[in-house]
Amino acid sequence: MATWYGWWSAVVRWLHWAPDVICMSRGEHSATHTTGDDLRSAQAIMATMDSCTQCDFSYDTLGVEEAPAALRFLGSAYRTRLAPGLQNVEHERVLRRRPEPQVWSALEYACHFRDVVLAQRERLYLALVEDTPRLASIYRDQRVIFARYSDDRIEDVAREVDMATGLLARAFARLDGGQWQRQCIYGYPAPMQRSIAWLARHTVHEGRHHLQDIDTGISAARSALSSGAATWPHQPR
């Protein structure tokens, strides 16, 4: 995909890191053959990452004081996208259907964002307690399989996303000026020192970007089901 997000995913795969919020836990080392020059190159490019052309998000335009409200809005928006599946069997099929075999369903994207938000809250508190901790990966691609996202009940996920964004919003709202500048080692798409302020902006970007993924997936799944196209498996078993 010739978009900023897809291009970065390709860069990350080239470096043998999973295309997500990938962070190395303490003492862990990636089992790759990436050279020092490769890593320095990725880090240099990463330093310029401040916007996403696909979802029109700019990190610099979101003030940290706006992050809590933005997260609460996202929780409501995800709940709105999932709500029709609670009342209509056909729409539930749309939410559960993958538009393509390797593209997550709307439900799976919602589950992913829920888990990202919960992980970000734990990362926030770790960065407040420890000095520049290396954050652990959530293993997004493995998690969608092991957690069996496609088997989750839509009403549970809608409630959980709303709850998770509310918890993280509350946590960010209680930070003071100095705490926003606390540092951590964040691994997306290459390990780099980041502030809690960046963590907040990045989480909002994740939510907005995946909300767009959900809208695109719903449209594609609805069209495919209407045309009688084959149904892709929700996830590999």
C-alpha cells in the first residue's frame, strides 16, 4: 500500500520487526541480522515521523491537554461503529467479516485498539515509575490469533473500548507538566526514546487511523457480502 502507514509497515518488516507498537522488553533482543547502519537509518527516518497522510493526523497539532477528550471521543466513536451489530444479524456479519484474508475485520480492529489502549496505560505508569524503561511488545499479530478476537462478543468489545479509552483519558488528565516529559524507549518502528506526551499523541493517532480502517473494512465487507463473494476466515486457526 503506497500510503505512509503501509510504507512504514514495509520498512519495519524489512528490519524484521512486527508492524505495530513494537517495543523490546528488558533484556530481550530481536532475533534479526539487522546491521547497525540499518538501525541508525531507521531511527533517523523515525525522527521525522510527525504526521500521517492517510488519516490526516498531525502529532504537533494535538496539545497534550486535548488528548483525554480525544480519547473519550474515540471510545464513543468505536462504540457507534459497533452498535448496529448488536441489533442486526446482517450488520454483525459485516463487522465480523474480513474484507480480504490478510486484512482484519472491523471487530478485530476494534479489539486491537482496545488492547493498545490498555497497554498504553500500563506503559504510562511504567514510564512514571522507572527512568526511561524499555517497553514490552503487545505482539499484535499473534494476539489477534491467541486472544481469538473474532470470537469476541460485539457488545463486550464496544463496552471494553469505551472503558479502556476512559481509563487512559483519566490517567493522562492527571499528569502534571513535568510528567509529560518523562521518557521511555518505544520501538515503533525502531527503538527510540520518546516522551509520555508523544505516547499520548501516538495513541490518539492509533485510534483515529484504525477508525478509518474500520470504516473502510465495513464498506468493503458489506459490498462483498451483497455480491455473494466468498467469506474469508476471520483469522487463521
